Amino acid sequence: MKTALIVPIFAAVLCAAACGGDGGPTEVGPTARVRFFNATTGMSGSGGFTTNGQFVTGSALAFGQSTPACSQIAAGSTSFGFGAANTSGTGLNGVAIATLNNQTITAGGNFTVATAGSSASATLFLLDNTFSASLGTNQAAVRFVNLAPASGTSVNTLNVFKGTLGVDGTPMTLDIAVGAPTPFTTVTSGSNVFSILQGHTTVISGSEGTLDLQAGTATTIAIVPTTTSGGFRLINLPRCS
């Protein structure tokens, strides 16, 4: 009789643990979605990311690449790291060269973790992709983030104009500091032309500044340095969906 009573109880305990109920070992808590982006120059191979010391699967990225899929990260205080990825793309090759500690990751949040700078002075930024405004059927939202810090002690601020400067260009956002994304701006979806200035010098225009923005989306456009010519380029970083 004792055995008959114990077996059902034991089975129930196993089921609760396996199903993750009541805080069992497979319980999945609140999470946020995070995309990772590598804009660090001067690395001989790929860079990789960690969260709370654990390597993020699929985050071994060459310069200018972002993870095609977003990772689910547990909500709460989170620390991020970035460094050279090993040849198999499964971990860091040594210690992190940049860290961003004790960041608040909110449940249900939508974020991008991006690097900037050179491999000798890389910096991590956490970008909150929250966007709650309503968009029309022919509208999109766009913002810009400067991920092209200048070398040494100089400050590199960039200016964005909507359209072609000297033709139909109008100021959109000025003096974009490194790592601080601009507010989202609503534009007509489809082909949009932007001009990027460094001070008074146009550094991106024409076809290089033309973006196709999908209706109903909110997109972050990263301004990053080119690795060869000393110029700049634009890279589309979509929100996690």
C-alpha cells in the first residue's frame, strides 16, 4: 500500500520539474529580444559577444555584421562583453576587450547591443528599440546612431539631412554624439535619400545615402566607418520582430 501511494506522488514531482511548473528547473522567466552588431575596426577575425559571461550563440560577427536573428535574453540586470571570437565561433579567444555592466533589461523589451571604435579602444552601447507610435500604410520610422568615434581625444559629431544637400536637403538631426541614437522620425516608406555631414563636409550622399524603408517598420541606421578609405557607410539595423 505504501508503494502504491509513493509512486504517484514521485511521478507528479517529476512531471512538475520536467514541465517547468512552479519554478522548476526548465522554467523560462521573462525575456527581452536583443540583436548584436559589430562595428569595431582593426580586428583580424570576427568579434563575439557575451551576456553575463556566457557566449551568445551565433554572435561571431565580422565588421559591419549583425546577428540575423535576435537572441532571447533573461530580463533583469545584465552585463555584456565583446572580444575576439575563436576560430570555431563558439566563444571568445581570451578576455573581453569591452564590457558594459549592470544594464537593466526589461521584460518584453527590444534592444540592440552594438560595438564601436577600434580593437584597441572598443566600446559597447545598449540601444533601446522601443517604438509605440502608429504608422500609416505608406509610412516608416527611422533613426540614426553614430558608431564612428574619432581617434584620440577629438570628438566626431555627425549631421543628417533628409534629401540631397544643395537640392532638396533639409536638416533632420544635428550633432549626433557617438552611441546616442536620435529619436525615431516618421517618413514616407520606400526609397529615401539622406545626406550625412561631418561638420560641414558631406561624407555620405547620393546612392550611398539611399535607403529602402519598408512600410510599417521602425529601423535604426548605423553610421559606421569604412575599413579602407577612411570614409563612412550606412548599415540598416532592424528592430527585433
